[in-house]
Amino acid sequence: MADEPEEVKRLMEAIEAVAAIEDDAACAQAASKLLEEWPTFHSRLREIRQQRAQSLKAQGKTWAEVGAALGGVTPSRAQQIAAGLRGAKRPSKKGSEE
């Protein structure tokens, strides 16, 4: 965590602060609220990453360089991220139907 951006550190610290809430009910409620809002946060983070991948490519970087900037993803995955494509879907849970 030492070389993480300050914003990433603060988010991780905020999650640990929720875990540190002593009252079980209050802790569970805080965690539930965050989980309820997570799809919105997740979507926004994907948008930010996509926009920045597009920006890096527009600056003339190769897909390999964009992938490295995105945390070491492959060039083909960097292209997919820039195009807004999701990775392979996770296998469905046992017994659930699509």
C-alpha cells in the first residue's frame, strides 16, 4: 500500500474504518449501505478508467504502454477497456439460471 495513490489509500482506510466500528449493528448497517451503493461506484470507476485509457491512447501511447499504465494489463485488454468492453463474465453460481 506504500506506493498507492493517496486516494486509493484513503478509500482502503475508509473501508477499514467501517470494519473498526465497535457496535455490531452500526458496523453492519454501514457495510450494507456501502454495498448498496457499490454498483454506482463501480460503474463510475469503470468510466474513469475507460476515459483515461482513451486519453493515453490519444496521446500517442501504444496499447502496450496503455496496458502498463492501467496496472499491467495486456495490450488487447487495454483496447477492450478503452472501448468500454467488460472482461469475460464470471461463471454463474451453482444452481442459478440465466
